[in-house]
Amino acid sequence: MGLQPGKKGFVSEINVTPFVDVMLVLLIIFMVTAPMMQEGLDVELPATQSAAVLPSDVDHMVLTIMKDGVMYLDVYTVTLEDLPGHLARLIAEKGRQLYLQADAAVPYGTVVKVMGIARAAGIDKIGMVADRKEEGT
């Protein structure tokens, strides 16, 4: 086992082939499962012709309003009464960007009310999230 013909002792070379095989299998597993780890809320966004892509940096937070009125700040549930404190603490103080994502069935008055709360909390710029409208529809 490991003896070279004509020499005494063991082979001191490392066989890296099994190591490379394991690393390639792990790489494939991570490449397949990484897109599945992206979590999101199921919101039917309104469509518009000039929708920009949501930036992928970590210095922004998304406020989601579901059609049943439940609000989420990123993935955490927040009430309308607690919203000003959370916005001031998490966004205005840290200089993050806020994006508003509301379901198409949410009443306009609710969206305006949330935007007013955000403005009162010290947030000057609010991004709106929408789907891109397909040509001809």
C-alpha cells in the first residue's frame, strides 16, 4: 500500500483528485440551491412601462403592503401604529433607501397614508416597486 517498487518507505505525495471531486460536487449543490434561498413576499405588483430594476445592494429596505392590509418591513410584520418608529430607527437614522411595494388591490388611500408616515419619519426619497408592462398589453 503506497510503496513504490524498488524504494523503501511510503509515498509522500498527496492525491488531490478526491478532494477536487468533493469540491466540485459541493459547488454544484450550492449553485443549484442558492437561487432557491431567495425569499420574498407574494405580491401582485401593478404594471408600468417604465419600471426600473430594484437594486441588489444591502443598504435598502422594502416596505410591502399586502392586499389584506398586512404590512412587512423587509420580512418582519409591522403595524400602522408602529411604522413611524421603525422607519425612523431603521431607515432615517442609518441612511438607508426605502422602497414601497404595494399589491395592486391595495387602496390608494392606504399607500398615500404610508407615504405620509414615511415622510414624517424623515425619509425624503421613497422608491416605488412595480412590474414592467409588456409591450402591446
